[in-house]
Amino acid sequence: MSAKEQLQIPAAAQRDPRSLEVLRVWIAEQDQHIALAFGMWEDPADWGTLLADLARHIANAHAEQDRHVNTDDFLDRLREGFDHDLDGSGEEGDPN
């Protein structure tokens, strides 16, 4: 992966000397690959907050790119895929 293909570090993270990277996700060799930092939270609910915030960012980004995307509908469908995969009902990444 070249430097031009990497996502930019947010300005706030660059300014804050106490910032830390928590998660990186790649799609490679037809699968997800993850680098994860942990140990900053004791309560698993804090990870749930991170995932909920991430879901909202994803929905908002899609709505910004396509004015036909309704963020609430997008989040409902995202939640369906999340719940389906998390409860083991299907293949990873396949909410159908």
C-alpha cells in the first residue's frame, strides 16, 4: 500500500500529543485484517460506544456521498448485518 492510499490522520489527532490510534482495518486477500490497540478501557461498554460512533460516521459518510441515503435506514441495515454476524447466524459479512 502506498502512502497516497492511506487515510489521513485527523487534524485533532495530530494536534493532541495524548492521542492514540485504536483501530486499523484492511481488506486484503479477500478478507478483513485488523490491528487493534487495547487496554485503555476496563468496561466493554466503552468499546460499544466506539462501535456506535463508528457506525454513525459510516452512515453520515454514505449520506454525504449520496443524497438518497437516509442515515436512519442505513443504520437500521447496518445493525441488521452487525447482529446477524455477531450472533453467528451466518457467514461473516453476509447479513442475508
